[in-house]
Amino acid sequence: MMATYEYLCSQCGSFDVKLTIGTAPKTHGCPVCTNPARRLYSAPGLSLTSSASAALHEREEQAREAPAVVSEVPPRTRPEQRPHPALSRLPRP
């Protein structure tokens, strides 16, 4: 599981770093000037989303940073059309 940690550089301002939960050091090198930046403590980003929505959001974030590269268009498939279950209860001629 990854968490987003916020750091504050005295010259460049604040920036975020994604690290494994519980592994954030007290200082981290600024991505702009490489000076040590101190860790800020802020409220956690909690949400009441479903696990499916959370998984979709995480997959979208991963694709943003490392998009999948494909060599061809995937084949188009259509889902099997099933009749509506209520149709079986209708009277038959």
C-alpha cells in the first residue's frame, strides 16, 4: 500500500512523495533543488468510497504515471445478450 507524504522545502515550497506506508523519513530531498525538506503532518485523506471505486481510482493513478503500451487495437467483443428474467414469467401463447 502506498501513501502520499507531504514535505516542505524552505526554498521551493511544498511537494508530495508517494512511499510505502510507514517508510517516510523525517527529511526528503527536494525534487527541484535537492535540499533536504522536512516532513509535514496533515490530516489523512480518508474517503467512504466502495472498494471497486477505490481500485478503479488506484488503477487510473498508476496509468497516469506508467501507462500501458499496446502494439495493436484489442479485438472488439460483445457481451452475451441474455433475456431479461422477467420475460420468463410472462404468459406463453
